Amino acid sequence: MSSAKAHVSPLRIGILGCANIARQFVRDVAPSPAVDVVAVASRDMEKASAFAKAHGIRRHYASYETLLTDASIDAIYLPLPNSMHAEWAIQAAEAGKHILCEKPLCLGLAQARSMFDAARKNKVMLLESFPYYFQPQTGAMLTVLHGGEIGDVRSVQACFGFTLSSPTGNIRMNPELGGGALLDAGSYALSLIRLVMGCVPSAVMTDATWCASGVDISATATLYYADGRRAQLSCGMDTAFHRRATIVGSTGAIETDYLNHTSAQVGSSPYGYLPSQLRVRRGTANTVAYEDIVCGTGSGFRFAAEAFAAVVSAKDHDAIGRAERASLDNAATLESMARSARLGDRVTVEV
């Protein structure tokens, strides 16, 4: 998506909810001239008031519905639990607000279609936000891929895992709120696979480990493509942090950490953001050395918000259309992965 550098009037954003991720989002976008967080809503007035005061937000509301009636708001940022994304994205669209929605977009393909249908009907833009997707590093990776520097992509392996330090009460452990490793960490790895492969797999086979609450605490999956390519995905919420992808082509390979938020060097970020590696092997032999590609760094929240502001300002429906296709593919694939894990069998992906 295009840069927000030419954007003049900032996109005025309201936030639905006061989750920790919303706090990080507000903090990181605050310096941006392209966006302006002007309001926040919570079902708890005291919580909304405290959030607004802590982050210098001008208005706060005691309900999501009230925020959506604020005519001065152009768009909303939606960081609510996964199970609430579809409902509130549709309500925001009906209120005439553009929507920047946290990943995963929703709980399945039917919900995803309903969300995009509502956005089109009400002439607003809906974008699923994976912060790493908007990093300069991801753009550099795509330049290498589209430039044919590693030939035709044959396979992708992508992983993402972390430890839940306090799982009790965490929404990721609640199946009714759309918890589980696949929807959380797995959605990131899948989005990277979809970005590289450029299409939906024809079938998936998933194996998951289930915890007492009923969510998948970890999972691995193989994705099968109609043209014979393969991808492998692993995710977990019971491991040390790891996030890595290997992309293998016919004449080379790419390795990347695809981090959400990046810094130029260790210790240079006040928020603990780390450097994210992107390296390329241009050749087929093991004697060909990998070359590091150095890119711009920063908060993926800010990059995403600025990209969203740019496409809204430019009315770039082509860019939103491409993102919609990827989101629909991801929703269908995640749904099929979950079904495969429950059945213990290979499942066809239908979009």
C-alpha cells in the first residue's frame, strides 16, 4: 500500500475498547501527522475516562454505540476480542466509519464476507491490520520476490510462538472469545504464507494440542496448493518467543523474522523493539552466502495506520480490494485448519 507522506488532513480515529494493544497503538501513532486519535469508548465510563486522560485523547464515551455517532470521527480502530470484530465492524460501517481491524479479521469466512459486504454497501474501507505487513522490510521482501531474485517460490515455512505469562483470565484462552493459537499466532504465520504464495491453498492438514479451556494451545499445519507447492505453519502459546519464516525458490531463498515492530539495533528502542532480519541467498549452492538487506525500522502500528490513512485519502479501492482478497483467503484457510484439527483429517479449503 502507498505511503502517507502526501496526506494533508489527518485521519480522525476513534478506538473501540481500552485493551492493552489499544494503549500500544495510541502511543505509537501519536507522533504521526497522518492520523489523529480523537476519541475512545468503553462500556465502563471510568475506564474510558482514565484511558483518555492517560493518552491525551480529547473525548471519551461510555458505549461503543455513542462513539459511532460522533460525526467528527472518520474511522475506527477495532482492537476488541476476536469474537466481537464482525459485529462492531459492521456497526461501524453502517455508521459511515472506515475500519482498521486488528487481526484476525473475524472467526470465519461467512463473517468476513458480511464485514466486507457492509463496508461496500456503506462506501467505507475495511482493512485487516497485521503490523509487520506494513514494515519497510516486508516491502523489500516483496521486491525480491517479484523481481525474480529467488526464482519461482517452491515452499514456505512460517512459525510464531510465545509464552502466556498469565493464562488465567486471558482472552486467548477463551474459546467463546475466539481464543487459541491458530487464530492468534497462527494468523500471522498464515498471512505471511498467503502474501508469498499469492493464493489460497487447496487443502490443509492440521494437528493441534488442546488445553483444558478448550482452545488449541499449539498447532502445526501443512498447506497443499493446486500447483503442487507446499507450505508449513507452526504456532503456539506455550513456547519461548520465536518468529521466523523461510521462503525457498527455484534459484534462491529468503529468511526473515517478519516482526511487527522493529528497531535499528538492540537497545535503541524505549519499548524493547528489536532488529528484524531479512536475508537473501541468490543461488542454489550451499556455498552461496546469504546477504543481509537493511531496511527502515519503526512501529508497525504507525506504519499500518499511515498506510490506512493514505488509501482512505486516495480512495484506493484497488489496494483495499487486494487486501480483501487476502483476508477472505486467510479466513477460509484458518477455518479449514481448525476443522482439520478437530477431525484429525485433511480438509479442502473452500472460498
